[in-house]
Amino acid sequence: MKVTVDIDCTPEEARRFLGLPDLTPVHDAYVEAMRKAVSDAIGPDALAGAVKNWGPMSDAVLAPWKALFEQMGIEQMGFGKPGGANK
């Protein structure tokens, strides 16, 4: 058996019917914060730096891994050791 129900309603009506929270104020606050950040940015470089820090893989997260890999590479090549490549 197959039953099809068509409901003609707006997204707002559907949200209320299902009991979902109204996130419009949160969305509006976020959009306003983004507008302010863009308008107050000194230039494209400042905006790019801010966006990079907001991301899940920001420099703060990647810096320890980068340092670890650099150190491993330096030790593998013998740099910093007596008789190593930097002699």
C-alpha cells in the first residue's frame, strides 16, 4: 500500500507545525556580524587572515603538525648533527 500526502504550506508554517525552533534572530545576528567584519576589514589580506583563523584547519591547529614534520625532515637529512649535511 502506498499513501501520498501533499501539504501546501510555507516553510514558517511547517517549522511551527513540527515544533522546530525559530532561528531567524540567530541567523540575522550572524549575518550582521559578517557584514560588520567585512566592512571593518582593513583590506583583503586582513579578511583572508580572519577567514583562515575561523576555519577548522587554521594555522593555530596546523602549526604543531608543521613543526613536527619539519623537525622530522631535518633529522632525516642529518641537519644539526655532527658530520651531517650542514657541515
